Amino acid sequence: MSAAGWFYVQDDKRLGPVGVEHIVHLVVTTALPPSALVWRQGLREWTEADHVPEIAALLPPPLPP
């Protein structure tokens, strides 16, 4: 399990710190959109979750059209 150092925005509120697995769980269960903003120390700015390599690598591939 990863260290709880991630923050995310949900319903206009900044939440965290949580582990990366928690963010992935929220996205996979559709409680959080993949475009939700996330941040941890070391990132320059808040970034969409599916644009962060260490989160994107844990997300399932999108469904085909």
C-alpha cells in the first residue's frame, strides 16, 4: 500500500491525504471522474487523475466505442 500523500477534489472540496489506491478505487467505482484533479508533493500543480502516470497505470483501459 502506498503512503497517504494524495489529495483530490470532489464536489468542490479538497480531500485527503489518501493513498493512491483510494483514488483509483474512487475512479473505478465512478465515485470520482478520471478527470478529477489530484495533487501530491512533487507535482507542480493539480492534475487530472488520468493524466498522472502512477494513477493512470492502475486504471483499467477505457471501453471501446
